[in-house]
Amino acid sequence: MAAVATASNPLRYAFNEAAQAATQFAPASKHDGPPLAEGEAPGLEATEYFSPSQSTWAYGVHGAIVEVDPGLCTVKIKKYVCIHDCGNMINPTIVEGQVMGGIAQGIGGALYERLDYQPDGNLANASLMDFLMPYATEIPNISVLHLETPSPLNPLGVKGVGEAGCIAVGAVVASGVEDALRTLGPITFRHVPLTPSMISDALEAAGH
């Protein structure tokens, strides 16, 4: 241990004879080899693995207030709320950012990010000049409420948080648009993103 510590930081042990021998300022020694024997290396390293008995799953509820302009066929999210439980939050700031970023990603998938293919199979909007992505101006104020119900399946009591923000957004927005247009007829949407042309076609099919 002394040899490893000395070679790792010889200046810290500058008053030690072994440290002096390990530095470039040391006088000539009896041999020209390294200060550590062959097979030794400075520093310590340990590796450990943990495999949980089964997977854990986060859960939550999303809700939104959605405004639809039937003339322009545009959608505006007035308010978005997410209640989320990922077990014990080791770093609440990272969890908050993960959920908020996931919701923003979900809004992109719900209203903007559409892949358009030509009849020959080529992608027509392969660059960011043509592929729509939401800016900060398209993301509403989001309220995230965190619950912490520890998981009994691992020592930390944690659950997943990776995709919890984005999974529900498409269904929430589509349901909100359907509800906003319910007085105009039985309008349903089965896939996203909800583009203005999709909303226009649905209104036309409903007789508007």
C-alpha cells in the first residue's frame, strides 16, 4: 500500500525516502527500473455488480387543457400537469429535468415531428429545414408533482424515470383535441402528430 500511495502522489509524501526515490529529482538509485514492481500499478480499483430480482415500473398521471382553433386547425396547450412517482429521488433536480424534457419531447411527437415519405420511399423532410421540432415558445408552463413511494425491489427504493415524461403526451393531446371538438361531431384520432391537415380532414369528414 505504501508503494502504491507513493507512486500515485509522490509529492504528497515528499519527506518519505520512498517518495524521493519515486520522483525525477531523486538521486541515482541502484537500479534503473520503475519504482513499482512488475504487475503493480498506482491507484486502487474495485468493481461490483447488482442485479435486481425483477424490474421496477414508475407510474403517474398526465392531464392537459387544450385549445383548438377550428378555423386554422391549430392546437394550443394552455396547461399541462404531470403527477409522477419514480420511488425515492436520489437527485430531485435531475428527475425534474428528465420529466420536463420528456414532456417537451412528447409534445414534439404529438403535434410536430412527422416523417413524410415520398411514393418511392425517400424521406421528404430529412433535414431540420423541413422537419418540425418544438421551440421553447411551443412548450407550455408545465407543473410536475412528484410522489415518492419506495420500491421494495432494490436497496435504494428507486424506480425508472427515463421515459415517464414522454410516453403519455401523445394520448393526452389527442384526447384533449377530441374533447375540444366533441360538439362538432364524433371526431377521433388514432395516431400522432396531429397536424393541421389531419384536423382539417377530420372536421371535413364530420361535415364542417
